[in-house]
Amino acid sequence: MQTQQSLFESELKKLINIEIERLKEALAFNNFTEMGQFKFVMGSIAGLRAIEEFANEARDKSDQRNR
């Protein structure tokens, strides 16, 4: 049985991955009229990946404290 924390983490990661995939599809199928649009999408993907890294790091630190 998963704890509330692990359920939250699992759902957060799913949502992040869904959004990253949506943005990657936008990169693949859209013709950007301005470079700024392309940079915005790339920055959004990078930001979501950073959030995922921070969540992993926070989980690891929390796990170490609970030992």
C-alpha cells in the first residue's frame, strides 16, 4: 500500500511527463513563426525536468532523514 506522499509523488511525475510529451509534440508538429515561441517551449520542458529532479532530490533527502 502506498503512502499519501508516494501517491502524490507518483501523480506529480505522471502529470509532468504528460506535459513534457505534449510540449514535445508541439515541437515536432508546429511551425514556429518566431524564435521566441520555440525558446518558450524548450524552456518549459527544461523547467519541468528541473522540477522532477528537485522532487527526486527532496524524496531522497526525506528518505535519509527517516532512516
